[in-house]
Amino acid sequence: MDFAFSQEQEMLRRSAREFLAKECSPKVVRRLMESADGYDQALWKKIADLGWTALGIPEEYGGVGTFLDLVVVLEEAGRALLPGPFFSTMGLAVPALVEAGTEAQKKEVLSAIAAGSARATLAFTEPSGRWDAGSIGLTAKQSGGGWRLDGVKVFVPDVEAADYIVVVARTRGEGEEGVTLFLVQDKPEGMAVRPLETLDMTRRWSEIRFDGVQLGADAVMGAPDKAWPRLKRALEWATSALCAEMVGGVQKVLETSTEYAKTRHQFGKPIGIYQAVSHKLADMLVLSESGRSATYYAAWTVDADAPDRSLASSMAKAYVSDAYRKVAGDGIQVHGGIGFTWEHDMHLYFKRAKSSEVTLGDATFHRELVAQALDL
């Protein structure tokens, strides 16, 4: 069985790398880090013109390509630490819309996203920080023919740049029963957004408070109370997508560290000849390749809707979460004193690694899901 990417996908990879090297250099990343919303409308337009915002979206809504094509681009985006709402839109909101949206919602929102004229995000986590159904406490109650939302969501990515927010709410019961998805457009009355100060400045995270936010009946995505199975499938898409982005970051850290070990001399010799450095780089390569293999398989299971897609995505996230953090930390060690400076880019990858590690559940959370899959 051949798990290699097609010739067209490899061409997509090369073109994405060339584009990001030119349009999303470290200088651009740092400039956007210092901006208010971390979003560059001109850069987003260029990304849309390349067709990236249509990848993985069904053709009937203006999409092109497959989820695997999106994975290729996300890996390159991770290499470049691409700021802005690309992952939150394509990796979080789009899977939720594809899996749970009504036909009208898909035609409106997916078509706009594919055209590059809209951005979206997913509001899931609450103060508990968990990614399971039992953590959902934001309430949605029927009110005047529509719905009323009350509660708080935290660590919601790229809210300021989003035109649509998929909100996970509880309409009754507890656990997996009574979870409902709502599509919120713009910033309705009663919704307050507060930016959060976080370690990873290449992404914008916010707290959203819903205080009696009134939504129409058409804001419900799918059937009320029955959203969890579809949301779970969307989270499997998202987890595989995030792993692809993380693998790209791992590879960039490895390449940068290896090149430094070849050119940095100590006692008249390149530091790479010393075992303390060379063995560390060897471990980084093992983590990189193993994480890539797990990620590619998870992406394939999602794209093919294989029976083990849930297990594969959790296995990939459990491994890559640890691998990215370890490789990014070792990359700083290989660079020595310069690796700790603000001017060097290595700390940006470490911070992105820590941020991505807990997004969609950390390694411990996904190991528990793997254990449950094994009936342990």
C-alpha cells in the first residue's frame, strides 16, 4: 500500500513553502505578533487567491481538493508559524460546519470561506480547560422562538478576525446528551470579547462572555441536543489538522538546529561532532519522523473515513504534543545562549509548541482516549 503524497500534492507543498518564505518571513510574523489582532487582510487575500481557503471544502460549496491537500498546506504553515485565522477557520470551523451544519448554513458560510471572504472559529473550551462533552456548561435555552445563550468560553482562537463563531452549548442534561451547536454571526448584543495574554503571541486567544445573547431558530446547527457525535467527528478532523501544523514546526526546528550544529564552531570544531549535540539531534530526527508518520496516517483515516479515525487522531496528538515540545526545547539547547534571546526565532517555536500541546487536548487527555479504545 502506498501512503505517499501524489505528485500534485508535492507540487502544492513546494509552492506553499515558496509562498510562505516570501510572504510570511520571521520579520512578518514578528510584525503581526505586535499588531492588535495578529491578522493581515492583504496576506489573507493572497492565501485565498491561491485557493487555500477552499481546500477540503466539498465542491458543491465552492471547495477544491481533499483534506489531505489541506494537511500539506497546514504542515507548511506550521513551518512558517503562519499567524492569523487560517487554522481556526480551516482546521476548526470548517470541519464543524461540514459535519453538523444545515444545508443553508453550509451554502452561506462554507461558500464564503472558500471564496476567501469570510473567516470563522470554534468556541469550545470553558474555564475547566477540558475538551470533553462533560466540560460544556454554557447554557442555551429556548426563548421567544429562538435561543438565549448564557455563559463563558475561553481560549477561543482568532475571534477578532472571525465573521462566524461555532459555539458549543448545553441545551439539557449532562455529558454527551444535550450538546447543541450554534452558528453565531458577527458580534451580537450581549456578547463581550476580551483578549487574553498568552505565551504564544503568534496566535490570538480570547475570552467570550455570553450574557443573554439572543439567536434565531436558524442559528442551530443540526438537531438540538444531538450534536456531540458530529462534533466529535469534527474534532478528529481538527486534531489531525493541528498535528500536521505541529509536524511542520518540528521539521523547521530540526533543520535550523542541524544547520547551526554544522556551522557553529567551538574549540576549532563544529559543535555537531560532539555527542552531547549529535545525539540530541538524532533524537530530534526520530521524534520528527515518527510524529510525521502518525500524523499522515491519522490524516488518511480522516480523509478515508476509516473505522479507526478516532484512535489514529488521538495517537497522533498524544505523540506529536510531546514530540514538538521536546524538539523545540532541545533546539534551544543546541543553539546555546543565542537560543534564549528574543532576537532568535527558536523561542517562537517553543511557545507555539506549548500552545498547540494543550489545544484540542494534551498528550495525557489523548492517551486516556487511546486507553478507552483498548477497553482499558
